[in-house]
Amino acid sequence: MISKPYSTDFRLDGKIALITGAASGIGLAIAQLFSEQGATVCLLDRNIKSALGASANIPGSYAYGVDIADSASIEEAISQILKAHGRIDILVNSAGIGTVEWAKDFPEEDWRSVIDINLTGTFLISQRVGREMIAMQEGGKIICLASQAGIVAIDKHVAYSASKAGIISMVKSLGYEWGKYGIQVNAISPTATETPIIVGYWDVGKVHEDAIANTPAGRFCKPMEVALAALFLACGASNMITGSNLVIDGGYTIH
């Protein structure tokens, strides 16, 4: 068994950090912050052009194209990363999609796509990286982006909610199984966050007004607020936390 010691270190110096969905939004904010805190950051995204563009503005970072719903694509990307950097210390699963539709009208194709990327994809890359961390025998940190939609019911989010609730449950299983290897696995559940994914639904009209009215904090989340939570879960200061879900929702789910 690998037991990590008590630590007050919030830095990531010398760590190799992989971040999926890193070309924009929350993933990009995490990549920027991790780089500032000393990590070598690998930006993973389906859109390699966007990942390369994002990487150009983050010193010492690298971009890789990957489809997390495709195990062969994951294997290729991880192999490239290991060849270039020799190890993986941190994985942040930020890639995800969502389709907004009432359950009675939800297309099967969209259901499968959301589940394949958000839940299955998160598991597949966590499994692949977890195997590498176990083989290295030096522990590691895996952080999965869930959502308040995985905790409470939200209109028109049936597939998204199912995928995020699955992630919350999955990190408990992975945290339990992999704790003996010194691997901490945790989730973060943000409220609506000011990223491109909310544009056109959460940020306008009655949906926006109702969401703000039901959030004690009185606003949506900033990407960097999620990134700061990810930093805590990625650094040594969180060595005693695993299988947990850190909720960053301004109080949306407490009532």
C-alpha cells in the first residue's frame, strides 16, 4: 500500500498533468492555472487545432488530439504523452457535451452521444491513466468534472444528468479501489459556469432568471473558480481526500 504523507503544498512543480476538453472553458482555465503552479500541462481535445491554439498561450504546454469515446484514440494519445514525458501524475477529465431537450422527446442518438463522451469516455481515459499510475507505483490524482445536474433534477438535462450522476458514483468506486496505490480520485460539481457551453440556454431569458433566483450566491460560476478547486484536488494538500464530490454551486443544491 502507498500512503501519502500530510502536506501543505499547493504547488505542482515537476508534475505532468493531462487535461481533457482543454481547448476552452473550464478545461482551459485549469490548464492555465496548473501551468502557473509549475506543472507541465498536456492539453487534450477532439479539436486539435483549438488545442494547439490554446497551448500557444500557455508556456511549456503541449497539445494532443484525442476522442475520449474511442479507446484506440486514447491509447495513441497516452502513448505519445508517455514517450514525450515519461510519466503521468495528474488527470483532469473536463471534456463533456450536453443536449437540451425534454425527456419525452430526447433522441436516442443524442442520449448515446452524451453518455459515450461524458461517462464512458471519462471512465476509459481514467482507466488507461490509472493503469499507468498503478504501474509507476508513485500514486497520482484523477479529477472528474461532474455537475450540479448530477445531484438535483434540472429540466431538459436527462442524459447530461445521468452522465454526471454516473461520474459522481464512479469516482467513489475508483477512489476505493485505487486508494491502496496512492491514487486519489475525486469529482467537482459546478453550477452553470460562464463558458461557451451555456450560451443560448442558461444565459438568457427565464431560465437564466430562475437559475440566478435559486442560487443563494446570486450568480453563475467563473471558470477559474472551478480551476482553483481542481488545483486543490491535484496538489499534495488534498492527500487525505478521495472518492469525494466537491460542489461549487453557490448553494443551488442545498434547498
